[in-house]
Amino acid sequence: MYFLATWNGTPTPAWMPMVVALIGGYELVQCSQGLWLKRAGR
């Protein structure tokens, strides 16, 4: 949603990029932890 709003030129709140980064970081950690545990055989 943030990227579409930025692409259209719609003003976005200052906190929105930080929320996008937080969610992306959380998902990256969850995915990598799942792959790590699967590789370790746990």
C-alpha cells in the first residue's frame, strides 16, 4: 500500500516507511528461522 501511494504521488504519513521496514524485517526473520530449523532437522 505504501509503495502504491508513493508511486501515485499520494502523501503518506512519516511513520509508514518504518512500519513497512518492521513488517519486512519480521517476515525475513521468520522465514530464515524456518529454513534454519528445517535444515538443522528440528
